[in-house]
Amino acid sequence: MASDLAAHNRAHFNQVASTYDKDLEEGLMSLTKAIIARRDWIGVDWNGPVKVLDYACGTGIISRALAPYATELIGVDISEEMVAQYNAHAGALGSDAAKMSAILGNLTDRDSPPLEQFADARYFNFDVIIVGMALHHMDDPTYALTRLGQRLKKGGVLFVIDNQSRHYPGEEDFHRLAGADVVKTVRHTGFTEGDLRVIFEEAGVNGNFDHVLLEEPIVIRPRGMKVELKLFFARGERV
């Protein structure tokens, strides 16, 4: 069930939050550079007010990459420890709570309606909603992106980053050595461009859809293993 998947993800990411950035430093630096290089491709006017929701925000890698260009960044994650790391990084950047802050929550689980506080206007009418390296952890990607898309303003952009291939170098060893707890957090091993086109269309965020593959793999070294992730960027607008 979706709630079981959420519980596994919450437990796992609470456990790894304190060392997450250090353990994946090489890959996260490469991903940050790729996001900054393609920020205009995302399709918003960074010269004006830009309100961003970073969903399943983790420690805030993507938020930090876009912080110099955004007006307000709100992170949401189901892991208390990831939220704590996000806010610690925001504080280190000198961001006040109005500029960049994260809150505990789950906006995409069928079995657990969002907390009442997420009905507040602050959590709607986003210019950009980001789902970075999280879609493969979600039980029903179409449902999840539909729910998130409803929080975009009309014409607002949904920006997704995830695994593009169903198999990648080091995957078998990574899953074998990482153990059952990690495997339990993953529902999908990757998405093709065709998959994303269908998901975005059914979620109502397929306006000006675009999809690009990162030319170079993102290298991570969890537990000393070398894993090369082949990632895509996908974007679409609320229609």
C-alpha cells in the first residue's frame, strides 16, 4: 500500500539524512551544476517573483541551486530529519524563513490526506514545483503529479528530475549491497520519455512538455560503490 511505501521512505531517509550530502557529494555537485546550467530551460522568468515548491526536498540540494534566482522556496518532505537538514542549510546560507524553509508533510499519498495547514493559500499558486529524484519512490506517479499540479498557478511549471534508464551501471551491486530496507523505498526503476509524456498529460501538466537527457551520468558512491545514474529533466506547464 502507498502508506507502507511512505513509511519505508520516511524511516530510510530519517536514517541517512545526517550524512546524505557527504555520502553523495560528487553526484550532488554535478547535479547542481546541471540544474543551474539549464535554469532558463525550466521556463520561468527568473527576473520576476518566482515562488517554488521543492517537493520531497531532502536536504535541499535543488532549492540551494535555485535559491539565488527564486523569490521564495518552500520545501516539503516526509522525513523529519531531511526537513531539519534542509532548514539547517537554509540557515547557513543566510536565508530567512520567508525565503527558503522546509516543512514536514505528504501531499501525494492516497491513504493520507495532507495536513490541514496545506490548505492555506501559501501552499498554492506556485510558479514552479520541483520533484527531484523522488518520483521513483512514489506508488502512483500520475496521481502524485496530478495532486502537485493542482498547486501550480495556471501556466506554472512542473520540473521533474529522475532516472531515465531501467538499468544503470552498478545498479545490481548497489541494490544487493544496500539491503532490503533501501529496496523497499523504490517503486519504479526508471522512466522513459514516453512514460513521462503520458504521466504529464494525464496529470494535466503537459503544456509545452519537454524532456532532455543529461549527457554525462551522475556518479554517486554510496558505501564505497560507484553507481552511474542516467538522469533526465522533464518539464510541463499546468494547462
